[in-house]
Amino acid sequence: MCDANGEFVKVYLYLLRCMNGAPTGTGIALSDIADRLNLTEKDIIRALKYWNKTDVLNVVFDSQTGEPASITILALDSDNNSAAAIAQIPDTVCEPRSGADVSTGSPDADKPSVPAAASYSAAQLKFFREQEDIKQLLYIIEKYIGKPLTTSDINKILYFRESLKFPSELIEYLVEYCVSNQHSSLYYMEKVALAWYDKGITSVEEAKNSSAIYVRRNNPVIKAFGMSDRKLTPIELDFINRWYDEYGFDAAIITEACQQTVLTLGKPNFRYADRILCKWRSAEVHTLEDVKKLSSAFKAKITVPAGTKPQAAPAKTNKFNNFSQRTYDFDAMEKDLISNNK
């Protein structure tokens, strides 16, 4: 602890809090930790690597992405470091949640309950792997992720198929979709699968439409803010969804607000853009022309009318000029000086 910097300590204490307060098996997104602590995801990963090196944590990193797949907090009061398990931290998952077609307005009560994950015995796994269609599915997935599947991986794939009732074609597309976005972790794929299940997606076509909606809604903001180098965080996605769904703005007006934010602050800021859009909503702005009119009216209020002379600033007083100033006739003084010298 003495050698660790403050950010590393914050990460460790936050993980301890999550372990004590979260239900067993609850996932913690890397982006959530970053948002909570006001750090970047790279800062979190650096902290995890530090604690992993000092044997305070046992962190398993994804071999493909380099991101943490699971974390175990080790006991500090024993020589053998007996472990106290903490919830696994999956890769950051943003796209699927925000990709829903929110125009349907389905209430949470109508959403299907998520089936619990099943754990299959060795005999059951052997039975499944002997099925021709499952054997083919597992072979295709191994080709996509570029490594043999572990028992845990196979359990997850069977969970998609047997519990979520995803057809093999949809599972193949799920893996293809995640790998194409540089995520080969089965933890990430599980989050995407649960999001699709939550939205009632049962076919490849529906999954593709959902991905297209995500791109159409969020890409204008990403482009306006110049954020193509990273994924959007859940909090940022909440802002975007609010702008579309609650405020009722289209992509053009949202883009204008983001551009004005960058011009004013010199950097992306979702809260500042939200304040702009909130004001526009109160002013009943519906089009870019309304934005121009609102901006022109504001400029007119602060413009000095033509022909009006600005008031002179009052003279400052101090110990050097707070007395009556003398005036001198330098021409008369010169004449007196010349006449006295004659």
C-alpha cells in the first residue's frame, strides 16, 4: 500500500466494496469502475496489473484483448494467500444495450426473465459434443476465436443454445459479431447474448437490425466528439438515449449540440451537451433553423445598439491620484524663465 499511488489504492478499495456488497456471480463492467472512480479504463488496467504483480489480486487477462476476464481478491493475513472470490469483470459491453429499438416502448415488466445458467457434468458435456450439429458449431467457434474452447466456454455456448434457445445460426453470428469488434472473450459474448435475449432477438436478421440501429443512433455523436478511438461508456450511452427518447431530438440537432460543446470547451463533454439540449428543449427547438434563430436572438440581446457610446470607465483612485490635479501653463512659465535670465 505504501508504494502504490492513490489511483491504485482507489481501485483496490472499490473492488473490496464490490466484493462485500454485490451478490455472488454479479459481473462488474470495466467501464463502470472507470466511471465510478473518474479514471480511464487504461488506468484501471494498470492498477489491476500492479496489484496482480504484488500478489494482492489474482487477475486473469484475456489473451486476445489484454482486458481482465476475472479477478480474485487474495487474503492478506495468511502466507498461502487463500482467495476470497469477487465477481468477475467482463469486457466493456456497450453496443447491445443501446442498440435496442426503443420506439416500441416496451415496459420492463414485459421483458422475459433471464434463465439461470446451467452447469453441465462431464458426462453431459460428452453427450452434447457427440451431437453432430453441436460438434460443428463448436468447431466454427474455435476457428473464429483462434483457440480451443475450455469447459467453461462450452458451458456458455450450451447456455446460449439450451437455455436462451438461440439457434445455431444466431450463435455463429453472435461470435462473428463480437470477434469483428475485437472481443473474443466468452464473457463479452454472454453479455451480448443476454442483451439480445432481453430484446427478444431470435434470428440473425433481427440481430443485424439491432446492430444497425446502434450505429445509426450513436455514430453521429462519436463522430462529432471525435471519439473513434474508444467505446462509449454506459453513462455516455444513457445520455445519448435520453437525447433521442426523452428530449425527442434527431441526429442533426444532437450533432450540432456536440459540435458546439467541442467549440466551447475544446473537448467532448456529455454533461455540457446535455445542458445545451435541455435548454433547446425548453425553448421548443425542433430543427436546425430553430437553433439558428435562438442563437441570433441571444446575440441581439448582448449587442450594443448602433450610435450608442459606451460609458467611460470610472477613474481608479489610489494614494497617488486621489487629490486635485494641478494644471500648468507651460508657455507662460517659459517666458518668465527667459526674461529672468536676461
